[in-house]
Amino acid sequence: MKMRVIVTLKPGVLDPQGEAVRHALGSLGFEGVNKVRQGKMIELDLAETDPVRAEEQARAMCEKLLANTVIESYALEPLEG
Amino acid sequence: MKAAVITFPGSNCDRDLAVAFEQSGAEVVRVWHKDTALPAGVDVVGLPGGFSYGDYLRCGAIAARSPIGTAIAAHAQAGGYVLGICNGFQVLLEMGLLPGALLRNAGLKFVCKPVGLNVVTTDSAFTSGYSEGAQINIPVAHHDGNFTADANTVARLQGEGRVAFTYAQNPNGSDGDIAGILSDNRRVLGMMPHPERALDAAQGSADGRAVFAGLIGAFVPG
């Protein structure tokens, strides 16, 4: 089954890239953008068909490699199909 | 003294680092990232600057989990010396051998210039060749050198004298102006500036030599 992993900087960790995007949006005339946080999305296509075990696998992958838990948090989302 | 210089795909300071060790009198062996063991008798492991694995995922993340990574961690845990410069510092943080993380520079720009550094502690092989509080001049060249850690970790590093170098003028937003830190046994040093690029006055500064000379000194009997 497929799992989507969303990795974002933890609250409070400075995101200079998000800040630069916010400034760029402002200069394009988009008003009222209070904050931009940039992250990454990773899709995993796993051989595992059991949703519980697939989530366990994906979580272990996040802890070991996909996220740096010193500065990042992650969320998992099972995908249909 | 025998130094192993690791080459990852995308390392680009590995040769310079090998020259720095050789000029200081060390025997150098070059080790490939797919190797699973360090050659026998290695005293110091050098992790060079560059863009290991194209900086994919996060700087240093994939190198930290490469086949040679386990051997490097075992070397450090057994009390061996490890010097990680620039991308090598990023690798050491990703391996968990040093605390904290390196974020994108606060100004978002790649910073490539000589910078002034304060030598904060001389209590390590790497810094024993400097005088405490000395200001030295060594180049930086990085995009992701903005050292960050939670307030307790920064305070602990400072309190335990584990901040090796600070920037005289912070070029990247690092917490506490931190440019380089030591492990708790003081045998692992990670630093963003490049001492291997400051070995000779012809390079603009020879202030980096003491890092390598100090390491060699740790292996001279008596």
C-alpha cells in the first residue's frame, strides 16, 4: 500500500525559506499571508498490504532517515490505491 | 598517526583534507563510502566537505547512513578521533555523534569567504595548538551552516566547554555564534569553517594548520 509522509520543521524552528516565500508572495500582491512554513512530501509505495504494519514501517523509516527529529516532525497518511 | 579520509559521492574537499593530514606528518588512507570497515590501525577519521549524495533529503543525511557510517560510529564510540568539516559536520550531526542540527543559512545565501573565528577552548587535541581566546582566520563555504539546538543543549555545550570555535561575526545565524563543537569525550570535532583551506600564507591564511598539528601531537609519545 501507499503511504504519504509529510515532513515539516518543528514549531519554533526558524524557516528562512518559508520567510523568503512569504516575502515573494507579498511582493506579488498577495496580502494577508501571515506565515509560510515549507516542508517536504514523500510518497512510499510499500509491499506491505496491512495498514497497521505499513504505518509501523513508515514510522520506523521516518525515525531512522526520512525526518531529522531534532528539527523536524512528520505525519503519515495512508493513500488509497 | 594514521588518518582515514572518507570519500562519499559528491565529496569535494577529500583531497584537500588528505593533503592537510599528510603535510602535518600523518599517514593517510583513502576510504570509499561503500567500504564497511576502516583499515586496521586508523587513529583519526576525517569527514570532508562537499555535497555528499547531492545533499538529497537533507545535507549529510544519506552519508550518515552509508555502509561506512557504522564503522565510523563504532570508531567514535570506542574513543577514536573524528574530524568533520563542513559537510562532514553535517554528517556527524545526522549520525548523532554530535548534538544539534544545521539549517539553511539565515540570510539564505551560500556564504563563501574568510571569516574570523574565536578559539573558545584549547582543551582538545584539535585546538591545543591555539592560545585560548585567539582570533584566527579560516574560510567558510556553505549554504546550510546555521547551527541550531534547543536552549538546554546550547547551554550545556557552552557550560561544558564543548564549543570549540565561535564566529567573530556570525555569517549564517548560528545559535550562540557557534562554528564548531566537540563531543563529550572531546575527540569528535565538527566545524563549518575549512581549516584544510588555510594551510599556507599563499592561501590567505595558515591558521588552519594547528588543527592538524594538534591532532598529530596527541599521538606523539611523551
